[in-house]
Amino acid sequence: MAVYLVRRLWQMVPTLAGVVLLVFFLFKWFGGDPAEILGGLNATPEQIEAIRDQLGLNRPVLEQLWIFVKQIVSFDWGKSWATQEQVSSLFASRLPASLTVMLPILLLEVLLAIPFALLVAYLRGSLTDRAIMVATTVALSISFLVYVIVGQYVFAFRLGWFPVQGWSDSTWTNLAVYAPLPVLLAVAVRLAPQTRLYRSFFLDEIGQDYVRTARAKGLGESAILTKHVLRNATIPILTNVAVLLPEIFVGSFLIEVFFSIPGIGREVLLAVNRSDYPVIQAVTIYLAVLTMVINLVTDVLYKFVDPRVVLK
């Protein structure tokens, strides 16, 4: 296990180096001139040149790349070009709000989709199974914007159960008052595709020889699903959860904008509108690192879930 971890960590180095080079040169060559963006339309050439010199854009490319690498290693991205706030403190202050929304979405999505999919797999071929599959297909066809508009109108304006916007300094208040509606709508959107996907995982396992052997031994269908099929379908479920984590992080951007949640997602969208490159670059690098770490943790979990898995 230790040898595998060392080898995987070593393999992450060239991958991360490629991401760093790609991000650096994309912003360098295709992102526009930050000095002109910050200077505005009325800035004189002298003012633009002064801004360029202040940001270090007049330095050689290799020197700028070395500064960029040092920022990544030291976690010091300097200040936001738009707000003059330290990027590190900006992330530290915005991350709790994002996690308050992201973690409940992930937990509810997985914990609800698995039993729903098991139930549908148990009722496979029945009218209920077909009706649920039709319902999930319809749900997949509806835009998230429709869920937000209808959800805010029904649950906030008409019923008054939840506030449309707002946030506080108390995590428990946010979880109990402000987060339920966006979490509920996000789970409603994502539950349909996850249920269909997990159902396919379970149906693939149901067709295996060990299931037929269990039936021949007189084991009930519910016991087969919960004791055998669910366990053997855990590996593809773990793989899907590993994909979900970065996807939920990116998907929370829209949620934070629609519900005015002061999280990282809303800050990133504001940074894009302002062409605030330090913030955008930092989020891009951190998201790449997060994805690689999640994949590594998932591969290690395979071994604990199924001892037959050999890590090479």
C-alpha cells in the first residue's frame, strides 16, 4: 500500500505540472491584457503601463512562471486585483458557506439515490419501475433554472417555508434556515440521474452468476440485493461519487448566485466578470489538485471495499 501511494503521488507531479503550465499560458496568451482591463476605457497608455509594471507583467515569461509556481507552493496568491483582498483569506472566509451547501447535497444525493435505485431494481420490469424511469427522464429534461424559479415561488413566496436569500455567521442557523431550500432543489435535480445510474449498476450485478447461485440456494431477493448486489456494486458507486465531488463544487456556483450565498462559487463568478485573474487561477489549480486527491482516495477505498482489488 505504501509503495502504491508513493508511486501515485509521484505520478501526480507531472500531471499537476501540466495543469500549471496550461493555466499559466492560457491566461498569458488568451486572457487579454489585465492592465487594460483594470485600467478601463479612460486609462492613458502611461497608466496602463504603470499597472502592467505593478502587476509584474513586464517581467520575462520564465520569471512570471516562477512567481506563479511559488504562489502555488506557498498558497500565497497575493491580492485580488478587484477588491485588494488577500486571495487566501478570501477563500478561507468563503469556503464555510460553500461547504454548508455542498456537503448536505452530496450526502443526501448518495443516501437517497442508493435505496431508491435498489427499490427500482427490486421492482425491475414492473409498472412501477417503468413509471419511475419515465419520471426520472422527465426530471432530466427540465432545466435547473425551472427548479429554482418554481421552488422559490412555491416554497418561499407562496408557502413561506424558507427565505429566498440571506446568510448569517452561525453555521447551525444557515443549515436550518437558509440552506434547506437550495439543498432541496439541488438534490431534486440530481436525484433522477443518480437513481438511473445506480439502478444500472445494480441490474448489471443482478445478471451475474453469483446471484443465480444465491437464488438456487433459496436466498430471498431482498437479501440478495442488500447483502450481495449492493456490496459488489459499491466500487462503481464510489467511482461515481468521486466524479460527483468536483461536479457538485462547480454546480454550487449557480446555487450561490441564485440564493446570494457568500461562497467560493459566487466569488469565482464575480472574479470572471471582473477579469480577476489571481482568484480564477487559484480556483482552477485547487480544483485540479482536489480532483487528483479524490481519485487517489477513491482508488485506496477500492481495496477496503473489495479485498480482491489489487493496487498496482
